[in-house]
Amino acid sequence: MGGGVKHSSEFLRDTSVSQMVERVGALPDAPLAMPTQRLEAEPGARLFGSLARLIGLDRFRADTARRGGN
Amino acid sequence: MPGPGLARAAAAGPSTLRARLLVLAVSLAAAATGFMLFLQFGSSDGLDGWDILRSLLILLSTFWLAWGAAQGLIGLTTRAEAPALADRPITGKTAILVPVYNEDPVTTFARVAAMDASIAATGTQASFHFAILSDTRNEAVAAREEEWFLRLIADRQAEGRIFYRRRKVNTGKKAGNIEDFITRSGAAYDFALILDADSLMEGATIVEMVRRMEAAPDLGLLQSLPKVINASSRFGRAMQFSASFFSPVFARGLAMMQGRTGPFWGHNAMVRVRAFAESCGLPALRGTPPFGGHILSHDYVEAALLARAGWTVRLDDDLEGSFEEGPENIVDHAKRDRRWCQGNLQHARLVGAPGLKFWSRWVFVQGILAYIAPLFWLAFIIASVFAQIYAPAPDYFPDDNWPFPVFPADETTKAIGLAVGIFGLLLLPKLLIAIDAWASGRAQGFGGGGRATLSTLTELLISSILAPILLAYQSRSVFQVLFGIDGGWPTNNRGDGTLTLAEAWAASGWISVIGLVGLVCVYWLAPGLVLWLLPVVLPMILAPVMVSWSSRDSRSGLMTVPSELAPSPVIGLHVEVLRAWLGDAARAAEPAVAPAGA
């Protein structure tokens, strides 16, 4: 056969192996949420927080801490 | 998230604080001493900017060396102890995760078979599933993975216990691979044992880890200390010996300092699935690699996130029966190290992340320093050359009213004393560990006190000679990262790692050239420094020879480790499975022999 072209029997064998693996090896279906964690402050929030602290606006400071913390 | 009571458990206890303060005190004292000694040495011909710069570099470098040395020394002050647990059967369900990426499936799946058999021997097989999580991109390897998975299932009668999933797109690399499993199947399990493709663990050890997780509801992650096995080359065996002989003591010191904000090294560790799922979803960082994009060294970040959420992350260095394989030559080590370098430097983006524990932030800084520290030494050498070039001529008549010459004080003894001190920081912990091993009987596992001591001296010699070569690779990695050259994830090359001289030259000839050029420049510009620099430039010039030599099999019989003298049963199981499978594969590959007369 030409280079890179599978023989039909090879194709069938590969397909059946893959199908068997998919059937036998399938992971349990038990989803669990994994929310993305915050590791960086948004640039706007950083600047906003700095300005807020500068002019002593505590309620904005608390809000920034809540968004940046766990 | 653990409740408020458990959240308090994540704070550092008094013994942890004492260990940290002691190591900090020793490191600061050593750094200050080095700084003052060098300042006095440098000011013998008049204090200038080069002397101050070099003194500061000595301060930083000595602090870093002393930090590592002190960690080893405090590790000698206690022994690892297993926690006292009630002897009751485990109840939790555990998934053993085996992420693979273009690995040899025969060797990897044989490990799964061996671990499955080892767990079966404990009578707890029903509590464990294996999940082989493939991110393999090579279609030929993927096809072999499928064939050998079916062989694994048949041999272990493991349908419904061992699973296989290959991702179409390997988003987020290994961290994304694990996350994909958790989001698909995590709710079915209480715990997950995260392995690497070359990890091997005793069934009894895995069961013990589950027992410890069940006994401590605040425990989010339990890290074991894997020992390197199956090394055959001189380089590989030196790393293997170091991992078995020295690392447990350094890990003991580390555990004392880290307390409940312990490490995660990405494998041979067990996590509480819900804690991990709630806390460890990693974002892609803004910007492009190497500092942006997916987080490469995700394990350190996941440990920090678990601690942030109030979970305990603990290193139990008493656990035996945890193994991995290492690179057999310097080049493979350097390739792996390149990835770690990029991952660690990327953590600079996260040192200021909101809500992290102080120790987690310090761990990021330590990881960065581990790769930046060689640059302090490089800067010191360059500054020393310039200091010699710009050194003022001695002034023998500094006082116009004094007619007799005044000769500058010779402070060479201070420089020698400083050099001895620095070498002491490098060598003393290892020598003390050898003495302790002899006195405590631990050396029996390494062939006895005499052999263990010889092995220690051999390892010290090999690591001292190879250090400048490894530091050259590390420095190059740092420059590549800082200049934005993304190293990505090269496939680990596990297996025979012998390098010919030509291959070694291709990989390390640049180090030879830099060493030779450096030596010529120093001889020309600052000949007084040549002798001081020889221990660094000679190994560099000989880099291809050393790289090739160290990649060859060791026949000395030294650097024996317990896994060779009294192998753990799971290692034997792995060998048995591998022999059976490879034998069958060889027979299957043999051409059919036509009967005589046909």
C-alpha cells in the first residue's frame, strides 16, 4: 500500500481497539466543580484600591479585600 | 473549606516558629560574617565600589548557602516519626492518578500493574481505582497505550477498576490533565493519589497515606518523600544516593520549618479531592509565556492555595515505599530543570497574590532564589575581575609627615577563611549526615558505615566537579526565561541515557567555550584570580568529557542504596511484569519460522 495509508484491516483493528478501550476504560461519570481561583488582582481594582486607601474610603478597601481574598 | 477551628490548625505552631527563627538566625549570622570578612579583605587596598558590591553579593550568596545548610543541620536534631493512629480499616475511596505524556506505555503500565498487585496484597483493593490520564500527542505512542491498556486490564482482571482517558487537547498541561479528571469524576472519590509516569509506590504505603488522611480531617494534602531507584549511570547513581542518603535529613529540616504549610512536589502525594477541587482551580496568568499563560510549576501554587483555604499541607518524611526514577545524564537533568526554572521564575507573578500565607510566599521566593543564586556568584566573579583591573596602586607613603614606607596589611587569610567557611557550608551538613548515619546504624542500608562514608565522599567529589556545569545550564535557563524564550515541556527521556562524546559536545560545548574564554580573559586582565577560579573553569572547559563520562554506567559498587540491597517488594513486582510483557512482545514480534521441508 502507499506510504501513510492504512490497510483496511489495520484500520478496522485500530478502530475496534479504540472502541474497546473507550468502553472498558471510561472514567466514572461523577462531575465535581473546580472553580478558578483568583491569583491576580484586576489592574483596575489595584489602582482603585490604592486611590481608595489614599483618600481613606474604608468601604471600598473592604470590598477590594473581599474580592481579592478567599 | 474547613471550619474556623480547622482553619486555626493551618497557623504555624511554636515548634515550627522556633525552627524557622533558628535557621534564619544561623543564616543571617553566616551572611553577616561573610559580609564583614570580605569587606575587611576588600578594604585592605582601600574601600571602593567594587568591594562594596562584592561584599553585598557575598552577603546574599552566603545567606542562601547557610539557609540550605541550616535546614540540613536542624534535620539532624530529630527523627521522623509516624503519627500514632488507631488501627482501623480505611473507609475512603481513592483514585490513583497516573498522568502520561508520550511515555513508554509498557514500562508505565507495568508500574500500574505492580502497584495494583501490591495493593491487592493488603486486602484493600476495593478501595482503590487507577486512572491513566493520557495527554500523549504522538499517535503511534497513543496507539500502543491503547493496546497495552487492554493487556493491563486482562492481566489484572481490572475492568471497572483501572481506567484510561486520552485528552484531545492538553489544555493546561499536567495541571489541566488533573483538573479534567476531577471535573469529570472527582465526586466519586474521597482522595486522589497523584503520581508521575515514573512513580512507583508500595500498596502498604498508599493505604497508610489514606489512613493518615482519614485521621486528620484538616489535612488537604499529604506529601511523601520519593526515593530515586533504577539508576545505573554515574550521574544517575549520584543523584539516587543523594536522594536516599541526604534528602531524608534535609526533608526532616524542611518539614520542621514548613509545619502545616508544607510542600507539594507534584507527585507521590495524596490530596483530599473536595479540598483540592474547591481550592486549586488554576487560572491562566495574564500575558504570554514565559511569565504569563498557564502556570507551569502548578504544584507549589496548589500547595499555597490549599494553605490559603485553611487546609494543612504536610510532608511525612517517615513514609517509606515511595519511589521515582531520575534522569541518567546531565543533559536530561538540564532539560527537566529548564522547565522547573521557568515555572519557578513565573512564581514572581504570584508572590503578592491575595490571601496567601507568609510561608507560601517565602516558598515562592526560595524557588526563585534557587535559580537566581548562581547569578550572584557569576556577578561576584565578574566584579572581582573589574576590582583587580581598577585596583589602585599601593600608596606606601600615605602620610606626608612620615618618611618611612607603610605596607598594606595582608588580608589574604580573611579571604581564605571566607572560602573555607563557604566550602564548610556546602560540605559540613553532608559529612555530619554521614557521621550520624554511621552512629545511628542507618548506614547499614547503604552497605555499612565504611561504604556509606566512601559513597558520601564520592558523591561530594562528583557533585563538586559537576556543579559549575549544572550552574552554567541553570544560568542559561534564567537568561532564556528573562528574555522571553519559552522552553515549554520537553518530553522526559527515561531509559538508557548514555551520551557519546559527540553528543555531549553538541549539548555542552558552549560551556567549554565560555570556560576557556573566561580563563583567558581572567589570565589577561586579573592574573591574580586564576588560581581562585580554576575549580570553576576547569570543569567548565572539560564539560563534554564530564557529561559523557557521568552518563556511563557505574561499575564501582559505590553509592549503594537500600532499594538495591533490600528492594521493596513493589520494585520486584514491576520487574516481573515488565519481563513477562517484554518477553511476550518479543515473541510476538519474531517472524514466523516455516517448518522444515515446506
